[in-house]
Amino acid sequence: MSEPPVIRLTGLGRTFGGRPPVTALHPADLVVRRGEYLSVTGPSGSGKSTLLHLLGLLDTPTGGRYELDGIDTGTLHDRDRSTLRGRRIGFVFQSFHLLPHRTAAENVALAQVYHRVPRARRDEAARAVLRQVGLAHRTGALPGTMSGGERQRVAIARALVNEPSLLLCDEPTGNLDSSNAAAVLAQFDELHARGYTLVVITHDPAVAARAGRRVAIRDGVLSESETGAGVVC
Amino acid sequence: MPRSVLPDPATRLGLRELCAEALAGILQRPGRSALTMLGTVLGIGAFVAVLGLTATASGQIGARFDLTRATTVQVSDRPRADAGPPGANPPIGFPADADRRMGRIDGVEAAGVWWSVPGNPRLSARPADGTPGVTGIGLYAATPGAVRAMDPTVVSGTTPDAFLEATAQPVVLLSEAAATRLGVSRLDDRPAVFIDDLPYTVIGIYSDVRRQPATLLGAIVPAATALERFGNPSAEADRSAQGLIATRVGAAGRVAEQVAVALRPDAPDAFAVQPPPDPHSLRDTVTSDLTGLFLALAAICLLVGAVGIANTTLVAVLERTEEIGLRRALGARTRHIAAQFLTESTVLGTLGGLLGTSLGVLTVLGVAAAKDWTAVLQPAATLPAPLIGTAVGLLAGLYPSLRAARTDPLKALRSG
């Protein structure tokens, strides 16, 4: 029996108003099941970021339907969209987005500030997840004193601390040298092996190749690559 | 708001987390936070200091004025216009021994009769030489008791005594200003000045008076001399003969009740007695003008402080766009973002208010100590001052926090 879908897109599209209007994402269908490791590739300006923002509930579609864990996100109020985003989606950004004046543990714990988790448990959870990503010795370090790879692993730990259904990664190795990039990709492999659902958006074919399933996006049109099925465009 | 359809509990930002995040936001840039607070510190400090200094200074003014006023009784003569020969001023209603009669009332320290000499006599340093004389110097007649009641600060010489009064001697007591204008600086060579071209020996010079400040630019001759040379005082209300009584503290009311009968038991109605006024009225008049002016200045300081907080908070919002986007990605709702920035500005305002109040209080205490005054700090103005800082921070943070809440998370995350 196949795993239940985490993401189900049905004719999801996004057009930005203006003169003339710009369609960043043409109506697309996509199903991503629990435990899948999916990469979305495409050149700059192809619509990758638009797709990521829609999947991350940071933007609202102009057409179609997006179900996350079976919940139709199109009918949700801002409060519920924020809740869903905070609890079920973990973000990993290219530029890390760590608060520079907070330690690694504090940056990770920040992800639980909005989820009614007492401070002691937040700190405990942050240390535990930093241990998982191999940064047990850097919990008290400030981002400015860490390497790019370490910073990205802190960002990954922050994305994991709420045990999300979906990890959304936006060019996760874009700011890393090759050795740090390899370490981060190895981290993703490990997370995939542990059953996490990953969607990695990248323009780097080497990064995309690590995913078990690949889709491509070009001029706002989403298409399945050679390795798998499940996309209907 | 519609009910949530999610199985997950909604994201929330509890008060403890809100305060912790706001404090962290403030402490992560301590230098900037201090500068942001500075406007409020100065505004509230000026506010408290101004109110405190005004109250302290007016306390001194009030205390001195009240003391003098509370120990002064004035008696106005009500001469009958038909009492004297036609065309001449009526005789004064005060008896010849008015000083003694008033002085015998319990509580009186000094008392006498004085008036402004009628006819605008010409004062000059030399006898008639064709020059117009020195203008602007008032000539007053006063009994020795009245001069004592005026309580002049004599810098040289002496004041008219009972002998000079009884014998109507041509002597004069000059104010320092009048002496300067008449060219009199020393008394050891017994100088004389001329009034209507008749010489008057200068017996003393005074620099200040506690009562009847109009005489500070004047010259005083014995009452008997004035009566003999210039005739009766005018019957006009402000130029008629006046009784001036200096009393002990607390005795003025009782003296005022008795003085008319003591002067003329047969016709007490011949005098209008003015008891001391309400001791608070003068102080209120003096202080309300000062307070209004300084409060306006303090309000300007506060406004500058508020604009400073608003400006810096707005800059902080723009600088922390990336953080706002991150927090939104982590589940923060728009109201959480607004609350955080509003709390930061409110905390800054409150801290600024507390520091400013402390600074203002210290300023008042320091000035009072340096001037040897009694510091007066009104609790109604001082205690709520930190709350004014809170209000300033809250109001100043409104627009920036709304701006922060409206920040598009997409743009915010791209900005990193």
C-alpha cells in the first residue's frame, strides 16, 4: 500500500497582476507522498521560487487546489495557514536566515516559540536536534563564528525541531563550498532514510540527482523528469 | 474569526515569550536601544525636572511672598471731600498719634501712615538752575512707624525717627535708585537734595523694602514735613493716606479686626481695612504662568522623544525584514509580529521613562541642594512619569509595528 500524499496539487497556478499579467506557474498537478525525496530543477526565472512559496504557504495561488496532509489550504484563514506552515513545514533557505545575535541552540529553539512549548523543553529539543545534525559541540556558538556548512546544518536543525511533514529546501547548497555542500546533501540523504519528506528546489543538477524523484520547471510549466511518475501537467 | 479546521493547535505567542522576544530584540543592539531610549529619557527627564523645579522655585517664591503678605495689614483713609476748605485736599483721617495707637495692638511689630506726596514736587541735585530736575522719582511721606513697617534695607545712614517727625525736619531718605539719579553716593559730608528748590538733608539710603515696593524708586520725607510743606494728601483712592501695619506671623487677621476701632473709636468706618489675602492665590498666579510655559517645553521634548523612538523602530523594522520573514515562515502570525515590535518600543519607552524620571528627580534634588532650597516633587506629577514613557513608546511603536506586520514574507526572505 502506497504512503499517503503529503502534497497534492490540482491545477495549481499563480499569475501576478500587472500590465501585462505574468503567469509564473501554469496550472500544475503534483503528488508527493510521505517519505519521498523530490527535487525541482529549473533555470533562473523558471518559476521555482513561486512553486516553493506556494508549497510553503508563503504565497496564495490564483488558481487550483493545494492539499497539505489532506488539508485543503485554499480555504484557510491566515491564522490556520500560519499554524500549518509553522507545524508541518520546515524551511531550509539558501541564505540560512539565522539570527546573528542568537546562539545556534537559540536559533533552533526559535522555531518552537510560537508553538506553546515551554522554554526548558525548547532548549532540550534544540540541543537534541543539533546533536542529530552533528553540532552538539556548537550549541552555544553564534552564527558569525560558524562555517557556512555549520550554519546550514543549524538551519536544518531548526527546520526539523517541530518534526514537520515536509522539508522545503530552497537552493540549500547555493552558498556552500563543495565539501560543505556534500555534507549537507549527506544530511538530506540521512533524513530521507529516516522517513522525512523532502522537496529540494535547485538549479544544480548534481544536487537534483541526489533526489529519488525529479521534476523540472521551465517557463512556469512543471514536468516530470525521467526518473518517476506522478506528475500530470 | 471562523473556527479553525485544523487538528493542530493554533500558533500563539504567550506573554512570557512575547516579553522574552522583545527583550532579546532590544538587547541584541544595546547601543541602538540606548540611543533610541535617549529621546524619551531626555523628554521625561525634562518633564519631571521642569515640574519639580517649577514647584521647588515657586515654593520659595510662595514662601517668601506669603510670609510678607500674611504679616501685612493695610488701612485706607476715607477722607470726606467736604472736610477741608473748598479747593484744598481734606485733612487726613488718621489721628496724629496713629503710629502709637496702631502699635499698641497686640501682634503689631511696626505701624505708621504714609502717602504719595501730592503735586509732583520737583526733585533735583541742585537748587533752581533752569534744569527740569530728575523725573521718575516718587516722593512719599511716611511716619517713622510706616518706614519701619516698610522694613527697608538701609545701606547707608539711618531712617527718620520720632524727633525728626515731631519737629518736621527737612530730611529725606532716598532709595538707592533715586540716590544714584540724584548723584548722591556718600552721606559722610551730609549731602542735600532739593525738593521744589528747598534743600533736604539726605539721612539715609535704602536698597530694598519688604513692603511697598513702589518706594524702591522714590524718596521718603517725614509725614509732618510733608504736611507742612506740601499740604494734605490727595483724596484720590491711590494717593490718599494709608496705614501700613507689619504684624507677627498669624496676627494679621486679629489686628485687621481691631485697627479701625483703635484708630478712631468714634468713627471706625472712616477706614477701610485690608486684611492679608488668601496666601495661596499669589502663589497660584505666579506658578501657573511658569508651569504652563515649562510644560509646553517638556511636551516638545516628549514629542521629540516619541519621534525618535518611532524613527528608530521604523529603521529597525526595515533592517530586520529578514527576521520578520523568518518568523512568519516559522508560524508567526501578523499580529505576533506587530505585538513583538510594539512591545519592544513600549519597553524602550518604559525604560526611558524610568531613567528619565530618575534623571529629573536627581536634577531637582541637585538644584535644590545647590540653591539651599527645599526640593518639592509632586507625587501626582512624578509617579506617573514612567507611564508617560510607556504611552510614548506605545504610540511611537504603532506605525512601525503595523508596518512590520504588513511585511511580505516573500520579499522579507528574499532580502537575505
